[in-house]
Amino acid sequence: MKVKVDQMILHAFHGVFAGEPLVGGDFEINLSVEYDDSTLGFESLTDTISYVDLIELIRSRMQVPTPLLEKLAKLILDDVLTAFPFIKSSTISIVKLQPPIPRFQGRVGVSLSRMY
């Protein structure tokens, strides 16, 4: 089974360029978490990973200013594994929607995948 949080938009204060930690920027986060569902009946939330729990985990970590998105991605996946030690894999992408890069229009970001 795979549980996903897609296109979550948050304003946060990550970055290494002057002003980013002060004014922040908008970020898009996509997270997917996979686990073995072979013994579960899916009768209640205890039989799955609640996407609400994943959203709160992301919100909490995004509130902590982190200069590099690479580290932020790693920390979020570490938090997911701590909260749900039975998962088989996780993948996250974090995209900076308006990067402060001169003469650049577009988005930049990182992705990280792990198998457990």
C-alpha cells in the first residue's frame, strides 16, 4: 500500500541566499510512503498510515529553518521512519516555487527515495 501527500504548499524559511531566511518562500512537498498491507483489513485508521499524520509531520519539520533542501528532505524522511518504523519505502520531493535566482523563471528542488 502507498499513502501519498501531493502538492502540499507551505510558506517556509529555507535557503542559503541573502533574504531567504528572512522573507521565506513557497514550497511544494510531495511525499509517498509504502508499507506491507498483506495482513491488514483496512477497517480503521489503525490499519493504515493516516495522511493527516504525514501532513502534520511535514508541517512541523518545515517550520524549522534549514538552509539546504537536501537536508530538509533527509530530516523529513527520518521523521517518517521514526513515526512509522514498519514502512518499506519512502519518497519525498521538495520544490522551491519562486527561487531567488537572477534571470531564471521556473522551479527548483530535490527528491530523495529510501528503501528499508
